[in-house]
Amino acid sequence: MNTKEIMALSDKYVMHTYGRLGLAPVRGHGARLWDADGNQYLDFVGGLAVDSLGHCHPAVVGAVQAQAGTLLHVSNLYYIEQQARLAQLLAQNSCCDRVFFCNSGAEANEAAIKLARKYAKQKYGPEKCQFITAENSFHGRTLATITATGQPKYQQGFEPLPEGFKYVPFNDLEALGEAIGPHTAAVLLEPVQGEGGVHVADPAYLAGARRLCDQHGVLLIFDEVQCGLGRTGRFLAYQHFGVEPDIITLAKALGGGFPIGAMLAKEDVAAAFSPGDHASTFGGNPLACAAGLAAMNATLGGAVENCVRVGAYLKEKLVALQNKYHFIREVRGLGLLLGMELAGEGAVYVKRCQERGLLINCIAGNVLRFIPPLTIAEADVDRAVEILDTALAM
Ligand SMILES: *Cc1c(COP(=O)(O)O)cnc(C)c1O
């Protein structure tokens, strides 16, 4: 099928929950994508931070192919070797001790919300059940996670929302201090807000949040669904800040393109869950975990170092563009999670770049986001910045 045919079929039969761009990718390799009409693109969207190893990373493809021919799925009624090994790898590379597997970021946050409530109620009593999250955060699209998400546009029309959530401005320690009370079970934050516009936490904010949580018997949950797994130049973003959370949520890049999510917790917190308290039919199945093991081994085996080097290189080039165009307000971010805030709307630049073979995306209306593979080469960054420069100059 060509692009036009795919678009027509999709528009007729698929539910209209996405505002799609007129592009139908059919093949990918590394940082490159090809559409149904044979056009080639440099991909700085990367499946929205999923394709951190580039498209069709050979280790992930090989692991999926081998596992697909051996055992696709069995129930969590049984022990699953790949699941145990992926949990070990995540525990050994984080401050957490145990892992619950699911299929998406929203589910990972749902699991974190349930675990934090169970823990807090068991330890302090039934009233300790509330959550504090940040404005402009993003935590997913289930009812509980749109409620956790501090952006009214994701909640409107879906009321009544679950109770027990309040919001504070991000990076405002005083506001957090005022919001925490005896009924607070947990504070949920992204160390780098992704969807909300690429906002990096101040180190003093996260350190202060940790201190407040400890003083009030409150759990600190970091949503690293987007910023985790090498994206910021550390395996986990919290490692930049020297602040350890009690619970971490992961998804996006975890399976190298295969859907899988995870919720990690420290031993004493994880102990609040007993058999039967939480479950997922697909969560952590052999195929997903084989993909996850291959993806995480490749991430830890060199992709993070490349991200540090090329991330600094890209940021420098974006800052050079900021010096050239007065309407670029700010360039910010860590590693290869970078944002360029414009004075006006960003959608027109996304379109111009796409027409010239570069895929980027725009969030919060005026922030161009750059999330290429962690494995990307400097030469591809040069090419992308050239195209972006042309698009900005028009
Ligand atoms: C994408 C994202 C989610 C939701 O993940 P899904 O897999 O779409 O459910 C949650 N938190 C953050 C920070 C995200 O970027």
C-alpha cells in the first residue's frame, strides 16, 4: 500500500484518538526510517523515546526472533527465566531491589500508585493515601494516571476522577513543603519532565523533596518512563542528582521497541505487595523480557556513553542556532532529551523538517523536542541540524 491508501484505510477504521502527520513509516534501520512511498527520513522522534537503540537494533531483533521460536507467552502462575534475569539487571543497575512487570508507562505508574497506597496505609493507617504531583507532568492515560498528570487538558471530559491527588508547581520546593501533610502517601515526579516541555529538575529541588518525604514518612516516586534508561546520559536520570527514590517507573525504551513496562521498588516498600495484590496477564512474558534483556544489555554496553558525547554535541549545535535566531527562547535538557523553546508555534517547523527528511516533534505548543537514538552518530546530528537550520530560516 502507498501512503495515501494507508491513510485512507486508517482514517476509516481506526478510532480517531491521534492527530496524525501524513506519513506512514514501513521500515527502519538505526536512525533512519522509510515511508510507504520510499522516502527516507532521519528520525529524531524515535517512537517518542522508545527506539533508543535506533530502529531494529540487531541484538533486539535477534533476541525476539530466537524467543519467538521457543516460547512466546506463559502465565505468571509460573516462573519465567527471562523475567527473573531482566529484574536482576534492573535491580543491579538501580537503587531498587524488586521489579513488577507490566506493558506500558501508564500501567507502571498505576502499579506505583497502588503500591504506595498499600504501603502507606499498612504502615501509617487508612488516611495516609494521597499523592502530590507536579504541574505540567505527564504520567499516562488511564483514569488514575490522567489524574496524576498535572495538566487539565488530559482530564477534561473524563470526570469523575479518582480522589486523592493534588498538584504543585514543578521546581518549587516551598510549594511542595506546603502541600505535604499527614495524609500524603507519596510524591510523584519526573526528574526531567518530558511531555510537559522538557523541564529539568533543579538538583536542590529533588534533594529537598527527598528531605521533605523523609520527614513526613512519604514515599518518593520517580517516573522515568521517558527520561530513564540512558536517555539523559545516565542509566537512570535520578543518578544525575544524587537523590534516590523509593519507587521508579519505566517503560518506553525498556523493550527496544517491544512493549514492556516496569515498576521498581526498594525491598521494604515492595514488601507491601503480597501475592494477589497486583497482576498483569501479559506483564513480563518471555518475549517481552527477552527483548528487554537484549535492549538493556545494549544500552548498558555503550549506548549511554554515546548519548553523553553526542548529546553534548547536539546541544551545542542547538545553542548555536539559538544565537542565530532571535525567536528561539531557550535550549534545555539532558543527554539526548533536548528541547528548544520558541517564541511562537512550533508545528510549522515540524512540517518543514518532515518535508526535508527530518522527523522531530513539538510539545506544549512551542517546544521542539529532539529524542534521537542514543546510538546516533555526529554526522547524523550535523545533517539534522542543517535541515532544522533551513526550516528555521524560512
Ligand atoms: C509516555 C509516558 C508515560 C505513559 O506511557 P504509556 O506507555 O504511553 O502508557 C508515563 N510517564 C511519562 C513520563 C511518559 O513520558
